[in-house]
Amino acid sequence: MVDISNRAFHRNYHEARIIYAIYGTEEFVDAKMHNSSEGGMYFESDRNLPAGSEICIKLADYSLDRHSPEARDGYRAEVVWCRKVFKADQNSCYGVGVRFIVNICDKCGEKVSYTEIHRTDEFVFLCPTCRRYIEALSGEKIKETVANYLLGNVI
């Protein structure tokens, strides 16, 4: 029997101490990461996090000497799910699955800081320049742009 995974990215099973905070706050909480991938991670915490929450995650023991070049000292993520996990050695524990929020503009491809990227309701990520451009478009200009895009005349 072949085990076929529905995951978009390969999981790296590695435990590490992390800290996280609700995005925009500085109240960091200790947690333990159990696995990660290019697109997200799973960690366990003593706090229940609502799905959809944006959080900032940092490796508690981050150093350039100990981590690979692609590892960063901080990640911005969205909580996809959070479930109570029963463990004999803990009072209450929650398993949390998060998806990393990208910091590359979907329109121009520019890499910007996590604090500057804007996520639309449709999960399109825009840099400040592209966001201003899109917001400045009138209804008629949007219709024209969409028509050109659908015809293959990308602006």
C-alpha cells in the first residue's frame, strides 16, 4: 500500500523552542515546534489560538551560527487550526497549525518586509506601491484592466 500525502510541502520533523505573539503585540508566549515546512509549521502551546489569527513566530534560540541560511529569526503566520491535545504530563495543551504569510508582492514580485505587505480578502499579497496603484483605480479602469488581462494583454 502506498502512502500518498496531500501536503503541498515536505515536512521537516524537528523540535525547537519558539516564542509567538499575536501580530501587532509584544506579549510573547513560549511554545514548542514539532515540525515545519516551506509553507508552515505545527507547534504546541498552552494557549488556544482562534483560526484566522495572525501571529509573529520567533525561534527562541536563533543564531546565524546554529541555523541554516534559509532560517530566519522571525516569521509571520496565520493560524489555520487549533485543537486541544491530551498529554499525560500537561494540564492543557493545544496543537496549532499555521501557514506562513508571504512577503512577496503578487503583482510585481518585489520582496518587502512583513510589516509592509498587505493581504487582501482574496489572499492577494501587495507591496505598498502596488496597493496604492490598485486602490487608485476607478471602476472603469478596473474593468478595462480586467478585460485586458483576460485577453492576455497584461499591463
